[in-house]
Amino acid sequence: MNEHKCLEPELSPTTWHGRHATEFQAIREGGIHTAFLEIAGAQFANVYSAIAAKIASLQAEIASIQQTIERLLAEEAAREKEEVKTSN
């Protein structure tokens, strides 16, 4: 969506021209624009995959902790029920 901003403003004979303008345009196209495309493409995909994997890992850890809590609560309830039986 913002890719075009890497190449703005457009250089023309009426705005800026000559050797420095040509060098500047080469930097924009070869350095800035290429880096932008790399970030928007491969690097973004890698980061997105890493974040998705971390989310899945955390969700699995949360589920495991919830199961542990449920097990401990069930054990506590069973112990309390047993204590009530033995005290009667």
C-alpha cells in the first residue's frame, strides 16, 4: 500500500536532474525500494510465521496449565469430600 512512497517524489527534468539526481534515484530504487520489498515480502512472512508459532506454543501451554488447575481442583474437592465422610 505504501510501496509507491519509496519512489516519491518523482524526479523529472523540471524537478531535479543530473548526476546527483541519477545517483539519488539509483539509491531509492536499489536500496530503499528493494529493502522495502524484502521487508514486505520474505522478512514479513518469516516474522509472521515465528509469531504464529509462538502463539500456538502459548496456547498449548495455557491449555496445559488449565488442565493442571482442573486436576488440582478435582483432587482438592475429592479430598474435602473424603474428609467430610471420615468426620461423620
